[in-house]
Amino acid sequence: MGKDFRYYFQHPWSRMIVAYLVIFFNFLIFAEDPVSHSQTEANVIVVGNCFSFVTNKYPRGVGWRILKVLLWLLAILIGLIAGKFLFHQRLFGQLLRLKMFREDHGSWMTMFFSTILFLFIFSHIYNTILLMDGNMGAYIITDYMGIRNESFMKLAAVGTWMGDFVTAWMVTDMMLQDKPYPDWGKSARAFWKKGNIRIILFWTVLFTLTSVVVLVITTDWISWDKLNRGFLPSDEVSRAFLASFILVFDLLIVMQQFEVGVVVFLAADCSEIMHWDSSLPETSVIHSPSSQSVRTPELPRSGGSSTKPALTTYAPGPVLPTWSFLRNNPAAP
């Protein structure tokens, strides 16, 4: 691999620094944001309705409580079913034909957001029933969550930590197994791949650090105001820029995962994507998951000669530079 921009952009050090900086920036904005110390009631549009609908504002009557529980259970059930079969399969898969939602890809995310949508809808149905009674105005569901902003920000910080650290730790795991940079971290890679050390360390570090972080966040054991003492002050503008940096770095993490050797041959009629592994011997036949052989197009190599590279299906793990070949291409020889 030539030492161009892409070499340094996708270098293991670059990828890990970006991933761990996201964790630092998120903790910094959590510590500096005044909302994290606010004692006022938290209100978040849509999410606040769903949270309040499920967790609080239960009427005193048993019948009303049963009705409320049945409604949010029904909302969750309909949300899961609609997310899987209506939005994921019908809308995204068959109508829009989005590749990212093929088969079961993205189904959990779609079901999660559709569940939030139906909880929001059913909370308004519940409000309508309460208004019909006339004396239940105190139990109307709104975007006010019934908890303080301080508590909500702590919950958000714990969730952010889980997402950010799992991402950074997975990037570290991939870098310690990857092959495009053979001269980087030889001893660390050899240790990481030895026996079950990788699996043991991954989960041990994840659970240990998560326990410590949750304990520190929930108990206020560390006070940022006492540590900072005006050394790193912030205002609305600086925190807005900090939030923008977090967004940009999150996008960089995704961009750094893309393999620079991927080229897609567009075809009007295609059903499967095959990948060329440059480490395999040359051959002119590939095998699809359905055990059917497909001829490969000739790809130019340096020196003007043409060869027929080997293709394999994608497998989890470190991804080598690949050529993507769309099966059933009428133009393929």
C-alpha cells in the first residue's frame, strides 16, 4: 500500500485516535453542559411522551392503570410488527429497494424507531380517553418526563458511553487483527491473537470500565467543577462547536471503515454481491451462496495484462481490499 492520504487516513493509529476522541468529547460536553446540573423537569419531544406513557402518571383507579398498561403493551407489539413487516420488508425492502435493508439488515433499528412512533401515537389515544372522562387532566401525557434534567443527562451519558466505547473497543479489536499494515504493532497483534486472550480481554475490559463509569456518573464521585476550576471554560458557542466535532468524528469513524479498493460494477439486474479477495490465487470461477458458478469479468492489472481474479463471499472479520461483482450482470462474459 502506497503512503498516500488514504494510507494515513485509514492507519490504525488514526482510526483509534478518532474513536477514543469521541469518548473524550462526549464526556467533556456532559461535564460542561449546564443542563447536566439542572434541577428542572426534563422534557424531550416524542421521547418524553413515550417515557411518561410507560413509566409514570398512572391514575389511582385500578381500571385506568390496567387500561394504560394494555395500551402501551399493544403499542410496543404493533410497533415491533409494523417495523419488521411494514417498514423494513415492504417499504424499505420491496418498495424503495434499499440495499442496506436487504434480508434482515437493519431490522432491529427499524423496529426500535417504529416502536417509539407507535408509543407516541398511543399516548395521544390514551390522552383522548382521559379527556373524555373530564376529571383526569392531571394524568395527561406530555413531553415532560417526570424526572430532573440532571437524572436524564446521567442516563444519556451512560448510553453514550456504551455506544462510544463499544465502537472504539471494536475498532481496536479490528486493528489488532487487520493485515493491510503488517509493520504496525507486531508484538501487540501477536499477543492479541494468542489463544482466547482476545475474547477474555475484550469482555473483561468492557464490563470493568463500564461498571466504573456508571458508578462515577451516578454517584457524582468526581466533580468536574472542582477539577476544572475555570481552566477550560465553555459557553454556548464553544459547546455547539464541540457537538459539531463529535458529529464529524462519528462520520469519520464510518468513513475510515470503507475499503478503498471497493469498486462496484453497476447492473440493472442483480441479486447477489460477490467479493474478490486479493490474497487468493487467480481463478476464473467463483461460487455463490446458492452453489452456482459464475464467470468473472477480466480486470486489468499493471503491465497491460488481464487476469480473472478469485472471488469469495464476504465473511465477518477484517476486510481486505475487494472488488465487488454484481451477479447476473447481463454484460458479464
